[in-house]
Amino acid sequence: MKVLRMLGITCLLAGVSQAAMAQADSSLTFSGYAEVYYNYDFNRPTNHLSDGFLYNFNRHNELNLNLAMVKAAYQTDRIRGNIGLMAGTYAQYNLAAEPELLRHVWEANVGVRLAKDLWLDAGIMPSHIGFESAVGKDNWTLSRSLLAENSPYYEAGAKLSYATGNWQFSALYLNGWQRIQRVSGNQTPAFGWQVQFKPNDKVTLNSSSFIGSDKPDSTRQMRYFHNLYAVVKLSDRWGVTAAFDIGIQQQSKGSSTYDAWYSPIAIVRYQWTDRLALAGRVEYYQDKKGVIISSPAPFAVWGYSLNADYRFTDHVLARMEGRVLNSKEAVFQKDGGVASSNTSLKTSLCFSF
């Protein structure tokens, strides 16, 4: 009888252990992404690096890796967290201002549920601004738009988020404008907020903002920025994304005069077949005072691109894009000098799991 009892307890413990392991397995997921590319810039930069306001697919006339990323995500009813590491030219150039040990952190955050539909997350997170990310397969075009390249891709801080019905609201405390490590001498907190409305599965409306300074307190210049976008699925084949960014920044500390920049964009996508998709983009970016983009002349650029995607499998995507950027002023580098236009052809191959 004693032996039978011991066997029963052992079986019970084994069952509990298996159940716990099964629950842990369902709570923890792994994913990965890699995208190699070839970019030919017809302005032929001698250092193989396209203009400095481009951070993705910016190496000229060479095969390279834009982004390779692995990520572990944990999710339960009360706790969630993400850890991701990355490498590639995106990390090399977009995180150049961060300490070397942080340049390969894709994501590192933890969240707790404070109440029903109310979460507090803290750490390094994807930006709450914009409709594009560095993960190419999630975007309608191969290259990132000018407004995406010149607004935050990531942020570090704390986020309080609440979802109810078709609405989602977030409030953020941040280390700065795309900063993991604060600017030396900056003790000024930065803040952000986001409101997103999805009336159905075909429409997404989003409003995101940022307030803060990206300078030391001794020369503090307050920055106020707003991003607005809409993603609309017109039919099973057609989709449209429209967005508008606008920002202002003090000309000097305590000044009541501000410099402004803004950028409108429209992208149309057509799903030709289950495997083949086409997209066209028109965009404009104006930053004549050089708040965000430093250039040899006032920066006011029109951009046009055509994109073709072919999905071999659910895990492999091939892409090709032609892009033209035009300006009245000579703001693009060319053969050691400057030019008023830039044309490029890009192709990439993406793998995800």
C-alpha cells in the first residue's frame, strides 16, 4: 500500500511538472529575422555610404546585411517581456550615438498588468511613432520613407498603456528622442503619448506625439513633434497608407522662436497575386533649418519609388525597388561633390521564422 501511495504521488508530481512545462512552453516564443541587400546608388559615393539621412540599405554597390535579429518573448496573464539582439548596417548606423555594448540590443523590456487592460512596460522598446519599423517584411516598401528614417525607431523609458474596445491609449516617460543613453548634461525628461483607433480590421488611425529636448540642459532647445497616419485596406487587393509628420524646435534656449520641419507621404499597395505585390510611394520632406537633417543647402526633397515583392514561402520574401529623390538645391553627395537628385536601385532577400 505504501509503495502504491508513493507511485501515486510520483505520478501526480510528474503530471504537475509536465503541465507546468507545457504552460511555460506556451508562454515563451522565439522569432528571428534576417535581411540581406544590394543597393546601387547612381551618385556613386566613393566611401560606399549613401547620404547621411538614410540609415537602412545605405551601403552602395556591395552585398550587405541590413538587419539580423533574434528575439524571445514571454507572455502570461500578468507578466510579459521581450529580449532581442541584432546586427547589421541598420544597427551600425542608426545606433551610432549609443554606447557600443547597447548597439546590438533590439529590444529589452518587461511589463506587468496593473489592472484589466492596463499595462506598465519599461525598458528598450520599439518607438510609438510611425507606421514603419526596421523589420522590412512588415513594411510595404523595401526602403524606409524619409519621415521614418528621421524619426525614432526605438525608445527607452516606461510606457503606461490601456486598451478598451477599438481604442488604445499610451503615455510614455522617455530618455529622449531615440535615445537609450541620455545626452551628456541632459536632465530634462521627455514625454510621449499615442492614441490608436481601429474601427474594424480594415482601418487603423494613429496619433503619436513627443515632447522633450535632445540637447544638454545648458543649451536646451525644446522639441515638439506629432505623427499622424492612417492605414486603410480598400479591398482584398488594394491598400493605402497616408501620413504626416510635423515638428518644431526652439532656435535657442528660452527662445520663443521655433524652427519647423514636416513631411507628408502616401503609399498605395496592390496585391496582384497571393505571392506578388506592388507598391508606389510619393513623399516630401522639408527641414530647411536643419533641425533633423544636416545638408549643404536647405533640405526640401521630393521622393518617388516603385516596389515589387515576391513571396516564395511564408518565411522567404524577395524585394526590388527603384527610388528617385529630387531637390531644387544640391543636397545629395555625388562623386565627391553635391547634386540635386539621387537615384537608386535596391534589392533584398528576407528570411523570418
